[in-house]
Amino acid sequence: MITGFSIALIVFSLLMVLLVLLHKGKGGGLSDLFGGGMSSSLGGSSVVEKNLDRMTIIVGVCWITTIVVLGLLLKNSY
């Protein structure tokens, strides 16, 4: 059971990294360094951004839940 949650944590972690990197840069931080300051027609739709936000929130909640459950399982196994 712990192995299943560990695998789920790895999958959710990779999905979180991917989803966060897909977001469009909003300010003048590191996103400008890597070309985020240039205007592009890719991903300009507000519907796409809203869906990406929703997916990021859902994966984030699953990620945090998996961490808490895995922590409780590991605490109780010792």
C-alpha cells in the first residue's frame, strides 16, 4: 500500500512540474529570462488558461493529499 502511494506521489509530482511550467509568465521574473516576455499566439485563449488553472489546482490537491496519507501510513508503520 505504501508503494502504491509512493508511485502516485511521483506521478503527481511530475504532473505538477509539467502543469506549472505550462503556465504563461505574468511578470518580469525568470519567465522573461527564458523568453516568456515575448508575446505569442500560443495559449492566448482564456479558456485554455482557465482549464490549465483548474487542472493545476486538482493535481495540487491530489498531490498534497497523497503526501499526507503517505506520511500517516509511514508514521503508523513504525
